[in-house]
Amino acid sequence: MTNAASSEIPRLELIGVNKTYPGVVANKDVSLKVRPGEIHALLGENGAGKSTLVKFIYGVQKADTGLMLWEGLEVQLANPNAARKLGIGMVFQHFSLFDAMTVEENIAVGISSELAKGDLSGRIRKVSAQYGLPLDPGRYVHTLSVGERQRIEVVRCLLQDPALLIMDEPTSVLTPQEVEELFKTLRRLSEEGVSILYISHKLEEIKKLCHTATIMRMGEVVAECTPNKETARSMAEIMMGDNLISPRRAHHRTDGEVRLKLEDLSAVSNHQHGTNLTSVNLRVHAGEVLGIAGIAGNGQRELMEVLTGETLADTAEAIMLDGTAIGRMDPIKRRQIGIGLVPEERFGHGAVAGMSLWENALLSGATRMKLLKKGFIKKEASNDFAEDIVKQFRVKTPGVGHAANSLSGGNLQKFIVGREIVQAPGVIVVLQPTWGVDAGSAASIRQSLIDMATRGAAVLVVSQDLEELFEISDRIAVISAGRMSDARATESITVEEIGLLMAGVGLDGNTVDVV
Amino acid sequence: MSVEWLIPAMLTIVTAATPLVFAAVGETVVEKAGVLNLGVEGMMIIGAIAAFAMAVTTGSEVLAIFSGAIAGMLMAFIFGVLCVYLQSNQVATGLALTIFGIGLSALIGHSYVGNTFVGLAKLDIPGISDIPIVGPLVFGHDALVYFSILSVASVAWFLKKTRGGLLVRAVGENHDAAHAIGYSVTLIRMGAILFGGAMAGIGGAYLSIAYTPLWVENMTAGRGWIALALVVFASWKPWRAFFGAYLFGGITIIQLYAQGMGVEVSAQFLSMLPYLATILVLVIISRDSAKSLLNAPACLGKNYHSSG
């Protein structure tokens, strides 16, 4: 935007947007201005109404009342195609991807037919190289990791030369280096005059990247601010009102006995394009939180599967749980002995989408919580168990009889993590504990993991969110290409070192655990 | 083995396979869009009676084929309105459609029992069609046989190479994502269902105006169900469905000839063969879960509820 006069007109302006669902006010009199070339943060907890607002901007949903102005002119978007025609692109948080199709086909579906013509795969390669988002157009999506899937969404948008780019929680699955690359991309786009509406709850990122921020709470705009003039704390306070808690961690805990031990654990991946685990050694002690960092697709999924018992280890002794060799046991036996497991995918692994909360609670808690009587379900006890989880972890739901897929992602995650914690296992393994979860819920999930360790459990957290790992871990190890680095005390390792380990530098051969 | 019976046997295999090809290819598109229409049998038999009635009344082959296609489409339209717009259960609705089709066709067909029709004309190119073996096998069929091959090729090309095909697959794979991107799930599905209906109708028409040009109650005799099995058998690939149809047609006809030649195997065992073969192949292809995951439309049989 070289014309000074035109920069006076906001690229996007919302005036008095209202949207009510049966029983819930999702947006109440929301107004918002995004100027050309501005990176504008939209900040708020889960359920604050960000998604509803964005759906309105992108033409997915209509508002009850309210105006949308594009370059100063009123527009009414019938559908996302109309939004894309105006120049609005969107990267979804819950990816709008098609598993059984290739990367190229996924991108072709999401762009206009004129754009999809010609050498699309060549252009995909070009854009992905240009913006540091490596993608192979011929790969099938179901073989890709979460991180790689997100790149498809980003590239899909960039191919359309958008004037406004909406990004919904874009960095939750990226490594620090990848985040830096993305920010470079976004800053360059902003310099080229592209406006960016950046939805996130990572306050440090917003401070670093965004020019202005609109903060929402309970469907209303509660503040507008300039992020680099605020502190993360002050923004968090506005966002959450008085719900704010930051995790407390007892430092310099002495190590207890080893509760979970992986000894020379190797596993061949069941997945096409998966990563084999090679001779992984790891000791998790009572009373500690051990964090495993790594880029998506480096063996985390395989590690989780071999720990849960979805795939069996080659020898029983490869996995020792409180002195018992569990490497060849099925998941139920492992749970009985005392391991709690929180997989990455909420649906399919963590919960059954169409079943009620109490049924989902029963599925993992049946043996440990004694919810069965001669093969029959103890409905009342199961209900109490589920209600206990809902209460302790402040899961927002009308009742435990409601289906798991009626909960928002963050709420369901609280429920799934809570379900394992309430069973009080001696060892808990959690993959991506706070993915797609808002700041308030994430803080409470992290706190409860720390509390578990304090009570003497061994906690193993696999995450791509380094901030999170530094916040809660006593020691951190890095997984790269199926190999595990030494675990080191959190105080003695830097983000740069982890970044190098993630990229596979300095991992050759030294896989012995040093306590 | 002598050639005298081989050539006619192969010709009958083609005619036995063609109705299956039509129905299976149509259903492939429907299922690729995420809709499971178990009413294939019903749409086929309505197509059969509509085509036969038209053929007897007007004597026109072309009108008969069109009337079969339109009748199949009308049946599919009922199914589509119920399942896509009114969100009824696809399995129950499809079963009901089959039962309805069989009953309605018997009612309509009552007055046509005993009528005959000359049957579809075979292609006859002087000189070429008379070449021994190759002539009758390649150039001696009726127009619908060629049309069935053309339809397989077109559908395979459509699904794989065109944007329309991409949208059909997208809707069947993840209807929520397709909606979020901005496509009308209902319209695309409705289109696929109508296409499937038309193809099933033509398949039925082939039975009553070419395979056995007369009307017998319940004359589809389970071919709609075979077509449904073929779609899975073919892991939703049009060309595989085509070969499956010929394999099935082949086993059906060969067992007839084997019985005719007095092979010492019980007739019941031989008539069982085609179905046994289908089950066997289904077992074999389901062994590789990664591959079947790739081909089965993820939203197959799930209704789409548009929210907001």
C-alpha cells in the first residue's frame, strides 16, 4: 500500500456483529478493524467467540446482525468462495484436509479452478521452498504428520495471493526454527501489504509478531492493545479475567526410583512413511516430569504406540514399568499395572467421538476404577467417575451423558487428560497435552501434570511446544529420526541446543541415558 | 475344447457382465461421494420394466434406454431427497428402495408379461464383423456394450483427472472440510446419486431389452447386490469394477456351460462359485488395511448435517 489515502481505509472492518446460538451468545456487538499490511492478533480463551467471528468473516456462517466492510464497502459473503474471491485466505485450526488424497489434490480442492490449472505441483514446490514449508505434492495426506499437514493449509492460502490471511493457531505444531521461518514469511507478507488476522493464545508470539491485538472474552471485545507495549502477563489478565494461574513447580527435586525404563527399545513403524524407533533408552523417575521435544513425525507416534501397547515391543524387557516387564502386554494389562496414557489424536485413540463422556471414562477406567461387576457395567460408579473428572478439571459440558464430540477440542482434552490423572497411575505418558487448548485450560492441564509428579508419579510428556516443556519439565530429551538424545536437566539446556538436536545434529551414537 | 462353444460362451459372458458394469460403475461414483445407496437392485428393476414397457409400446431402442435411465434416476431422486435433504438413514432407506422397486415393477409389469421384443441390434460391419473369432468378439455386440466400456473409461477419467471428480471424492472423504472450504455437500451428493440411479436404470434396461428381451417378475435376481459387492471388491476403482463384473459374468456362464457339458460336479456347487469368488477376493483385499483405508471413502454412509 503506497497510497497514503488508501491506508486510511481499513481493509476489513466489522461493525456490531452479533451471533447467538441456542442458549449461547457467541458474539456480542463485536467491532474490529484490520488495516492493510497489519498483523492483527485476535486473542481469547476457548469459547470466547473467536471461531464464530472468523467463520463469519470467511463466509462459513452468517451473523444475526452486523456489518462487514471490505476496503470500505459493505459486503455480504454467501460462502467461502465469495470470501476467497475478495482475497481472504484462511488456515484452519482443525485442518480441512482429505486423508485419502494427495497434497496436490488437497490444494487443488481448496483453490479456485482457474488457479488449479497448469503446473500446480511445480507452483506448490516453488511456494513451499520460498517460504520454508517443505512439501511433496505427490504424498498422501494420511501419511503425513500434523506439522506437515499444516503446511498444506498454509501453502494452499499462499497460492491464492491473499489480501487478508486468517491464521487460526498456526504455530502450535511447529518447532522454534519453523516458527521463526513462518514469522519471517508473515512479516514479509505484511510488508507486501497483506493483512493478517492472527488467532493465538501464545502471548509471547503475539508480542513478537503482531502490530495490534483485539482481546475477546465471553463473546465480547474487552480490549484493544499494542502487544509490544504490554507484557504477556497483562494481556493474559485481560483475556482471562480472574482465571489466571501460572504453573508452580518445585525446583531441585531429588530423583526417586526409576518407574519407567526403556532399554534398547526398537520398533518398526506400522505407518507408511513412518519413522522406526532405533535403540531408545530412557529412564523416568518417580517425582519428575521428563519432556521429550521433537518435530512431528520423528517417531513420537511410534513411541506412543509401543508404550500404549498398540504395537508390541520385540522383547518384554524393553519396557519396564515399576519393575515389571510390560513390553509384550496389551493395553489393558498395562493400565492395570499402573500406566496412564494420553494419545495425541483425541478421536480414534483418545476418545470415541459418538459415545458419551461417561462411556469414554469407562473405556479407559474400567479396570483401575473397578467399574465392572462380573462383566456388567456399573453405571452409577461410571457416572460418578466421569462427573469427578468434569468437576476436577472444569470441563465445560452440560452433563456426562453428552457425546464426546459435542465438546470443544480444549474441553475434550481436559477430559481425556483428567480421566487418566484421576485414576492416579504410577506412570503417565502424555502426547501433546495442550494441543489446540486455550491458555487457561493449558495452564490447568500443565499444573495437574506437575502435581502428579509431586505426588510421586513419573510423568513423561511428549510435546512440540518448547515453551511448555521448559515450563513443566525437570529434564528434557529430544527425539529425532527415531533416536532419543540424552535427557538433560532443564536448567542446563538451551532452546538453541534443542533446536540443533531436533534437526538431528549431535545425535550419532550417543543414546545412553545420563542421569 | 472346441471353438464352436467357446465363442458363444464368451459372447454370453459379455452380455451377462454388462448390466453389472453399469450398476457397479454408477454405484462407485455414489459411494465415492460418501453415500451408500443399497437400492441398486430396486433402481435396476424399475429401469428394466420402464425400458421394456417403452420398447414394447414404441418399438424404439433409444427411447427404451432413456426411459430406463430416467426411471432409475427417479428412484435415486427419492433416495436422495430422503437421505441428503431429510437426513434419513442411508442403509434403511436403500433397503426400502429395493423392496419398493421390486414391488412397483411387479405391479407395472403385470400387463407386460408375455410380451416380447426383438432385442437390441448387434453391431454389424460388413466384412469386419465376419472375421472369425475377432469379428464377433470385438465387433459383434450391441451398442450398450460399447457404451458400458465407454462409461467405465469416462468415470475413471472423471474421478481421477477432473475437478468435478476431485470434488466428488472430497465430499466423500471429509464432508465437513469440503463444506468449510465452501462446496455444497448436498448438491454434489445429489448429483452423484442421480448419476448412480441413471446407470443402474440402464443396467436394468439392458437385462430386459438385450440380455433376455422379455419381462419376468423379479428378473434382476440379485444383480443389484452383486453390483454393490463389486464396488467394494474393486476397492472403489471403476476399471477394477469392470473386470470384476466380467470375472463374475464369466464364472456364471462357465458354470452353465460346465453343467451343460455334464461335468461331474453338483450344480449347486457350481452356482455357488461366483459368490464364493466374491467373498474370497473381499477377504484378500481387506488384508492390507493401509491400502483399503486409502480407497474407502471415509464418510461413506454418514449423513451430513450442515451446522449454522
